[in-house]
Amino acid sequence: MKELLAMLDGWTRDGVGVGRAVVVRTFGSAPRPEGAVLLRADDGRIAGSVSGGCVEGAAAGEIERARADGHSRVIRYGISDEEAWDVGLACGGTIDVLIEPGVSWTAVAGARERGMAVATILPADAPPAEFGRHEPGAGAPPEPPIVVSADGSMAGSLGSPADDEALRSAAADALLRGTSRTVTIADRQVFVEAFPVKPRLVIVGAVEVARSLAVFAKELGYEVAVVDGRASFASPERFPPDRVDRLVVGWPDEVADEIGLGRDDAVAVLTHDVKFDEPAIIEALRRGCRYVGAVGSKKTQGDRRARLREAGVSDDELARLRGPVGLDLGGRNPSETALAIMAEIVAERYGGTGAPLVVKAKATEARRVAVG
């Protein structure tokens, strides 16, 4: 949605009405993720995409229909549809698309400000969460969206404390992972559209691996902070401004407040030095950072965990520590090690397994065949 704001602003200034289509659920190899948006103006202009080109024409037509009758509805598109190439997904995936007669200005505010989730209750006749064919229903007039802020405060309600708490939990997880999703709460399907703060990677230890890791993280849209107590390592020559957003010389645990270390941060501890590593790990775990990983061999990790327990770190906290850090990609040079670390950080963020995609594809195909 964020990338469409300038276009939307221009259409609004022109006084042109706009409707929206947004992906709320995917099955299989869908080309766009949940949260992908297509806008259609009343004069026929479109912007954005929900499928990479496969169903844009059909979705735009549904927006026009929604503008006429004032109803939101969810349409399931997939290669199994009779329309196939006309409104199907050539890649073989299936997507559920929420068609809205207007653009939620609450969602627009979220895209601009970040750090909030916008919950939309889907029409009662929306397709179920299970994979399979589904005929479009008549839809219903859209309900007011519910806003859940990063601090858990809510504007709006699902009608009961238990349901609101379930929504808070779903919103918190969506914001943490940076992904939108549809959840079921008390027999209602709710699309939780995430507008998270920009993810940040805090690298403790300005070693050689850190130089490549910073480049990978920046390329993937992360803010990058590098912390090291050694000025000769944490130098602008080794970590120029185009590679890192912040370069801090200091003890990691002592500068945690200065850099605002918190739950939205991923932390990679790379120094191989107990006096740097362990205070940084303790502080990152204490503050609930989303990912905490540290280099070191199996023996190093065992010795470290014993010392951390003696320092008061709980078993639950230790269970969150990734060590040895990174996925097993087989590489050993600094850049390959950095790639393995970044791959694990990305997998943690999105709930990935790290397994080859062919394994997932085969499992998806098996489920498709079972459904028929």
C-alpha cells in the first residue's frame, strides 16, 4: 500500500473516486503476498497489483461492481477456475482477494505512519480458510476497520474482551513478522493488515562477517546498526554511511538505551569475545528482541549457555538464542557466513522453515490433490 500513496493522493486531488482490491489469503505459489493492493479509479486508471498481471483485469471489474453496489466481497482466484487463463493464476497458485468499494483512510494512515495494524472483518460469505473452489457471494457493506497499535491499544472492538485479546495477539504477531494475514476469531474471518516499523538489524562486533551482513541487510530493507567497543574495528572506513545507518563505539549492553534496543530488533552477536558477547546476549534477551543469534562452535555454545544460566538467564530465554547462528548453507568464507545468518533472520521473520522450496511445493501439491 505504501508505494501507492503518491498515486492515490494525486487521484484524490483530481476528485476521482477510488476502490481497492487487496490479497487477504494465498495458497500455493501465489505471485503476490497477503497485503498486495490494486487500486482502480472511477475513470478507469489502475495502480498496483494483486497477482502480477494474471487477474488484474477481473479484479478491476469487481472493484467497479463494488463501487456501484457499495458491497465488499472476497473473490477466490486460481488456476482451477473455469476461466483459467482469463482470470486464473498461470503459476498455479490461488488467492483470496478482498474487493472494497472505497479506500480505507485508516489503512492509508497506517501506510504513512507505520507501527499499526488495521483489522477488517470480512463478509460472512467470504471463502473459508481451507483450500478449494468457492463461488463468490453477494458480499456486504464494509464494517468500520479496527486499529491495533504496536503498544496493544485498540480503536474499535470485535465485541468481547476475549475476541479483542485474540485480535491484539494476531496483530502483534503480524507486526513482528511484517506480514498481513487473515485470522479466524469467534467464527469471523478478520484480515489483519500490517504496517510495521522498518525492521532493524543490530550487529554486535564489527568483524569481517559484519561487513557483508550489513550489505545484505540493507539490500533487504533493514536499518542497520553496528556496535563495537573497539574504535579501530567500528570505523567509517570499514562501515561507510551507505552500508550502515548507525555506527556506535561502546559496550553493547551500555549503549542499548542509546540505540533504543527493543523487541522489533534482530541482533547478531559476532565478536567471539566473552566480555562483549555475553552482556550483549543478556541485554537482547532481556529486552525481548525478536531474533538473537551468536557465533561459536557447539562447545562454545554449551559453555556460554552454562555461564548465561549462572548469570540468571532463564531456560525460556535461552531457548530463543540461536547458536550457532545462521542456516547450514555449507559456505565458510565471511560473505557466505553472513548470507547464512541473514537467511535465518529472514526465515524467523516470516516463519519460514529454511527447508528447500521444492519440499514445500510437493506438500502443497499433495494437499491440492487430496482436496480434488
